Amino acid sequence: MHRLVLALPFLVLAAAPAGAEPADNETIRQALSGNTVEGEMALTGPYVEYYDADGSIRSRDYEGSWRVRDDRMCFRYGEEPATCYEVEIDGESVTWLKDGQENGKGRIVPGNPNGF
């Protein structure tokens, strides 16, 4: 037991630099369409968004649209131009990447529990 506990931190550290691979179009759609993500973005702070299968984004205070193209998830809010991110998905965790740099993280919650 003690060997496993001592070896586990080494394995985690050894694997950490590789990181997860960005998801492809189908993986992104399967993980996020019809689900909610609760998280925080580096520039805008906390968020909770429901990604409807029809391409709409609904939240408590705003709406937008989403689509997947070229292995990226693209978001559009109001008249602002769309912003696209590579997406790393690991179970219920999602990481948003822009130009290879982490811009935010979140947790995938099944369905629309907030009723947005």
C-alpha cells in the first residue's frame, strides 16, 4: 500500500506535462450539446451556460449561440464576433484553450438543471 501511495505522485507528475489532447468535433458535440457547463474564464470570471442542441446558449442573465467547427467550439454573444476555443474534455471536466493556452475551466452538468 505504501509503495502505491509513494509511486502515485511520481506517475501524476510524470504524466502532467503531456496534457490532454483537444477534442474533435464529434466528441465536443457529444459531451456538451444538451448539457450545462459551470466554470470560470480567465477574463470574464464565473459562468453557468446551457448549450441547447439547437445551437443556442442560455444562462441566467444572457443568451448567445454556439457551434462546433474545425475541432473548436465557437461562441457568439450579441453583436460580438464569434470566439472559438479548442476543448479538452476529461470526464466531466472541460478546459477551454486559445492558441494553446488555458483560458478557462468548467464542469459538465447533465441536462439543464437550472431551467435556462
